[in-house]
Amino acid sequence: MMLRRIEPRAKQVLVGRPVSATLAPMAARVVIYTDGGAVPNPGAGGWAAVLLHSVAGESREISGGALKTTNNRMELMAAIEALEALNDSCDVEIFTDSTYVRRGISEWLPGWQAAGWRRRDGEPVKNADLWRRLAAASFRHEIDWRWVKGHSGHEHNERADTLATAEIAKIRGEAATFVEVDELETDVDVEVLLKVTCRKGWGGWAARLREKKAEEVLGGGMSGVTANQLELVAAAQILTAVPRDSSLLVRGGSDYLRKGASVWMSAWKTRGWRTKDGGEIKNTELWRRLDRLLAGREVHWRSASEEDTAELRELGRRIKERASQ
């Protein structure tokens, strides 16, 4: 199970509304996941939010973008648009991977408002127009602002990231990057089914490659690696084994491989192989190698389906045999 790092809850503090203000007894509870970014920064930007209504059991996705913007403005827009999409006063829990947004709303905002939207040094608050709008959108709700680490495997955070990235691609005139197999308009030359297992310091992988009526199984294993690292190694060896002029459909593996190869990597490269917060990309050398192998190739990525269960079980058996040798 992927564990996510979440900071303690932080109650919003807004001038003009007592912190102890309570909602009506039947206030709806909504959980929101937001994300935003720009490529490059500043540059084309996208924002997105996933809204989960816990009582009704319904979900909603919203997204948008701007031609010339910044990471911080898109992070703010995601929260603003999500709150403005709520018709009634709600009990809201917002997850953001932006420290700027979380600390701004829960720590800095009261001081900015009291000082006439000026910082301690007397300079105007950056993005004051959006901070004002966020304050207004927040006022009628009871909100817990939470921080979740980006790209940590959390389903809804990753979904918001995917939607925001798609908005950036749309603005930059790029094709959608994460394509499910049902949307492919042409057949591929090689279909790949991938299985990766890591246990007790050793990891193994196996992949079935099918081309028309021909079929081949590749595999390998090593110690001292994580599952994510092994997936990147396996993907690189698969691409090395297949002729460069052959198109591929790769099924299986985790979101880390699929979304990394099809969505995140283009943004990483634009930022010099850095995260949008300026941090170092984990497993950079492996990602760089995969990027070189993907250059000029047609490769589609999707998750495995229930129909793949039997074959995945057989690939798992092959991995166990290799581990016992």
C-alpha cells in the first residue's frame, strides 16, 4: 500500500468571520483534490480539481488553463474554481500539493488582509487578485486545508495532475498524452503485457510480447531495487528488444510508469528534469534512459484489465521460478 504524507489539519482564518463559526446541521461534506502548474514556469498553464461528495457518493471533475501564467496562479485557480463550483455552504476538506496555497490560506492571509494586501516588507502581495477571490470563495464554507505530497500515488491527486497536464497540452497544441486503448484508431505492431514484483530486497519482472501470431516472453531480476526502479528497467529492456519502427501497446505496470512516460516526463524535461517545485526527480537517470529509447517511437500505455488476469498470473509464476534459481 502506498502511504501518503499528510500534514495536520489547518483551519482557515479569514478576517470578517469568526473561526468558531459553525455550519447548519445538515451542511454537505465535500472532499476536494486540486492541482495546477505551468510549462515552462511562467508559460502555458493548467489547473484541475476532483470534487467528491461524501453523502451523495458522487464525484465531479473540473479543469481549465491559461496561455501565460505561473505554477502558483494555477494552484490558486484550482482551489478557487473548486470552491466556486459549490452551490451551498459545505463542510470542505481540500487536499493540495502546493505549500504556497496551504500556508497562504492558513497562515499568511489574515496578515495580508489586515495590512491592506501588503507583505511585511511593504511590497504588494503577489497574486493578490487571486488571493482576494480565494478568500471570498472560502468565506461561506468551513474548510480544512490539507497538504499531500505530489506524485506520491494518491488516486485523486494523480487524477487532478493528469487533468491539469492535459489542459497544458491542449493550450500548447499538443496531443492528449494519456490514451486508453479503446481510443486508439490504428492497430499496433507489438502488444506487451508487463508484470513486476519486488519482495525482500529482490525484484523480478516478466513481459509477454505478442506480434501477430508470434509471441515471446522476456524477463529479468535484480536485488537492491524498488518496484518503481524495476519497472523503468523493464520498460527500457522491452523497448531495446523491439525494432524502433514498431509501434507498441504496453499494458500493466503502475501509474508511476504509465503516467510518468506518457504525461509527467514531458514537463520534467521542460523544467530541466525538475519537479514543478524545483525538486529533483527520483530515478532521474532511469527516466532519462527511457526518454532516449522512447524518442521517435509510437508507444501507448494503459493499465491491465480483468482479461489479463490469467496471463499476469503466469508471468508471476515465471518471476517466482527465476527468484528460486
